[in-house]
Amino acid sequence: TGVQTCALPDTSKGLGLSTCACILAMAETEEEDVVRPYTPISTNVQLGSFDLLVKLYPDGKMTSYMHDMSVGDTLNFKHISFNVKIQAPFPQKHIGMIVGGTGITPMIQALHAILGDKKARNKVTLLYGSKKRSDILGEELLKTWEVLYPNRLKIVHSISHDDEIEGSWDGYRRGYIDTDLIKEMFPPPEEGEDVIIFICGPPPMYDVFSGPRTEKDLKGTLKDLGYSAEQVYKF
């Protein structure tokens, strides 16, 4: 896993991307054109370039291509309106986040907007599920933010398959994100318009907590806990 910095054609301008939006990368390989979505972890304040958090997968066609790129090589990107997500500033007082894998990248964008706004007063609770601690993406950045904003950001890592993690300690716990953890850490649905929950991760995570992201109706754990569809945003 590493941060890949991509230069923009105009070095005097930022990327100009809306909050939490992703862009599509296209690699022209010998076999086929490969297209994958990525959410930059940098902000529009960064001029002339943007940063992507890229995890190398052994069988990943795009990540392998990007990993083998040299300085000066080019990669095509495009942005489509479908990939525009919920926009900051967020009016809710308390934001819960349920995240798995690369689903952390749009949450990093949201946290940039929340924590970087001196007028914002949102509190954020982030539940991040990973198989092993080594699978956590952006761990150092998240740690730094939690230290800098202790009254506004709380992060709990749930590690399901790492023998080095036993019990609970210092923001890490062995196990999965479950009903008990959500009830303990998230604001109750009775807070109405003052609470919203963001969810972003692999399809099985949506199936468990909210129902498929292609469906507007809310299902799964969050519905069972009493949250409404208006209180949950599926990335």
C-alpha cells in the first residue's frame, strides 16, 4: 500500500473535484483497457497534482499497472456526474462511518472537509473493519487526525483475522463490526436529523448493514436498529 502522486496537466490548478467524489482511471494494457474508480485522498488546495491511496493486489490488473509505472509515465482519468456524492458541509451534529477496505478513501475526503473547516462542529465516529492490521489503509493519517481532534473524531478498528490482536486496546479490537459496537459507539436514531451514517466498503458490508448501495431502501443491521433511509448514506 502506498500513496501515488499524479501530476495534473496544469500545474497552477488543483483537481477541482467535489467532496467524496471518485474519478475513473484507465490503463491500456496489452490484453484490454482496464477501468477502476479511485477517490483522491488529497484536497483541491493541492496545486498541480493529486494523491491516490493504492493497495497492490497480486492479481489486480490496475494496481499492478500503477505499481509498475515510472516517473513521467501517463495515466488517463475522467470524472462523470454519477460519481458525485454527498457534499460538505454536512449539517448533522454526529456522523457515523462504517468502512471496509478501500472504502476509507471517500471517508478521508469527508474528514478533510469536516476537520479542515474551522466553523464545523460535527463529531465523527469511524468504525473501520479489516482482516488484519496490515490491511488498514491510511492508518497513520487517521491516527494523526485523532490526536489533533480528540473531541471530534473517534476511531475504532475491528480486526477479524489477526492473531496479534486480542481483546480491545487503544482503538483496536478483535472481531467484526457488529450490532453491539454500533449501539455503543453511534448516536441513536432518535436524534433524527442530527445524525447520519456513511457506509462504504465491499458489497458484503452493504448486504449486512444497509442493503445494496444500488437500492434506496434501507435494510440490514441499521434498519433493525431503528435508523431510517434518510439517516444512512451509501457511497
